[in-house]
Amino acid sequence: TLVRGRLLSFLRRPEAIDDTASYRYEEDGGLLVEDGMIVDAGPYAAVRAMAAADAEEIDHRPHLILPGFIDTHAHFPQMQVIGSYAANLLEWLNTYTFPEECRFVESAHAARIARHFYDEMIRHGTTTAVAYCSVHKASADAYFAEALKRGMRMVGGKVMMDRNAPQGLLDTPETGYDETRAVIAEWHGKGRNHVAITPRFAITSTPAQMEMTAALAREFPDLHIQTHLSENRDEIRFTSELYPEAVDYTDVYARYGLLGPKSLFGHCIHLSEREADAMSEAGAVAVHCPTSNLFLGSGLFPLKSLSRRERPVRVAVATDVGGGTSYSMLKTMDEAYKIQQLLGERLNPFESFYHMTLGNAEALSLSDRIGTLEPGTDADFVVLDAGATPAMALKMEVTRSLTDELFLLQTLGDDRAVRETYVAGRPMKAGL
Ligand code: GUN
Ligand code: FE
């Protein structure tokens, strides 16, 4: 298949708004797709010349084609938690989230919500997500089975948690370990699935369970690890009471061998300089979840200052649904922009779109496969229309530059701006 449109993809993180060498833009571009892969990309005429004469052609002009969005932190069992009225993280978890996650003991319920989760990903242009399932192995089975059905590259894990939650949501150090191993054996590398080692956070794991996660991390050094870190002041205080021997919250995870280059730490809002240095040294990733941080009143993530440190911390961006309030990576970056404004920083539109695509792929160490339109990578891409709504079309009348078009997409855009979402070369949104 030959797909025609305005191509935009990143080669590295943009250093400034005029850093035109950080991205590739093709006004009349073509992508040649075969067997789920991009085999050629560039000016339409050149790619057309490479393609078979009878190759099917899909013309998306005048819309933009970008690599599919990547969401590096979400909770699929929280689709019916989104928009729950709570004062802060711990109240929200106890009042809404934990009771809701208990329902995922039923595999039929898990399968139903998994279908909805993938529908929303595709609707919003997200082709890869990194998600927490619930504590129940059935939830991970449902999550990965649905990914396999749709041919999507997805990362996820059975949550491990053995204290400070309702009985129906607890495993044990042994069952958490055994079931995580079973999920890895059944799903990792099957289709495009990646299993992540997933202790929920220090508050809900005993030291005995943390020892078991350490064992998993040693046995499976290539797997992603995901957990939560330094989201809320009360959470930080409670964690230091539960782990008095650790020098700070980050050190709890470091002590159990969980601080490394495949580790994704949700939130990281209130890190000390020592913690940021430790993250930097380990190559661990701080995952910014702006809509969630504002919704739960957790705080303002120092995205620009963490990246600009002498010892920079790797950062990714994510929705954190259902603490987050939108499935859209466009809306996510709109809120990220506003948080930086409150911190006296500017996040330019190229940086934002870098983060949603290549930046998140780099954070997952998957930029050889996704987050790019380079030949040889997966044909996961999204078609964006900056004039998708009446209000957007009106603003487009006076929009003259690519910079302004991207900023309009980010500021007013949502799923309506996503004209099509291609997964492994196949258009998925039209069929929803
Ligand atoms: N910390 C531990 N669990 C969660 C969760 O489900 N959502 C958020 N935002 N923070 C958490
Ligand atoms: Fe989360």
C-alpha cells in the first residue's frame, strides 16, 4: 500500500523551536507499506517510483501523517474510574479505584473492558500503550489477547500488590511472582506483546513482595518495569514510614534492583536532587502524567528542568487514565504545556509532538520499531486533521506555519482530529 500525505517525523529531541534538523517534514510525502512494515518513506514521487505499478494508493492530503502516538502509562481497569470526584490520590484509590479493580477477577468483565480500551486507543491515535492491568492474572490475559487480536505493539503487566488494599485485590509474594512468570511465559513476545514487571507502588507491596519483584527483575533483565514514584506528599510520607531504612522514596526501588534503563516511574513530581541524580545515573524514566497530576492535585512536574539538568533525567509522557482525564495524547500535551507555563517554562509544539512519538519510543527503548516513519520500522501511524471541528477550521484559516498547525492540534484537538489510525499498515479507526 502507498499512503500519501504530509509526513512529519522526528529524528531526535528538538533543542529549540527553530531546530529544523530534529525532524523530517515532507509536504507531499509517501509511505510504502508492506507486511505491516514501512519499506520506503520520502517525497511522494520518489516513493511512487519504488512501488509496484498496481500498488493500492490511499491519499490523505492535505492531512498530516505522523508516527502513531505512544502512551507510556495507563490503567486499563480504570475506564470506569475516570472522572471520579476525589480530593487526592489516596482518597481516590481507596474510594473508587480499588473497589472498581476488584471486578477484574471476572474474566468476562476484563475482556469487555479490554475491547473498549483498545477502541479508545485507536480512536485517539494511540498505537502503543503501556498499561497496568489489575492484580488478577485474568486481566492480563484479557489485555494481551486483545492486543494480539488487533496486531498492536502493547506493553503491560499483572499488578503485584499484597497490602494496604481490599482483600479482593491482594496477591502474595509467591502468587505475585508465580503469576507474573506465567504471564511472561504465555504472552511476552507473542504477536507484538511486551510484558512489564509491575509492582503497583511501595505502599501496596511488603518488603517480601519487593524481594520477589527484585528476583523477577534479575531473571528477566530485558523486561520493562513499571511502578509509581513520588506522586503525592501523603504518599511519600507513608512510604518513608513503611520503608524507614531507605534514604528516600527512589531508594526504596533502588534497594530492590528496580532502578534501571527499562524502568518507568509514573509521576516523579516531588523528587529531591539526590533522587533525580539517582534516576539519571540509572537511566530510569520519569513518566509525566499531566491530566492526572492536575486532576488529583498532585503537583507540577518539572519536565523542562529535569531534561535540562547537568545530569538529565529521561522523561516520557502519558495519560494515566483513570487518574488522568483524557485518552488523548493531544490533550495530554495541552495540559503538559500549561503546567510548564505555571513553572515559567515554554514547551514548544515540536517538543510536544516529539514526546508523543519518538520521545516515548526512546523512553521505552523501542525507537528501532515505533515512534518513527523510518523504513524498516512498524507501519503504525496516525492521520491528523487540524481543521477537524468548526472551531479548529476557523482557526486554521489564519494558521500559516507548521508550528502553529501543531500547536492548534495540541490545544484544540482530541479524537476528532484523528482521521485514521494505522496499526501494522492497516487502517483501524474507520471500522470502529
Ligand atoms: N499510585 C498507585 N496506584 C495508582 C493508580 O492507580 N493511579 C495513580 N495515579 N497513582 C497510583
Ligand atoms: Fe498510574
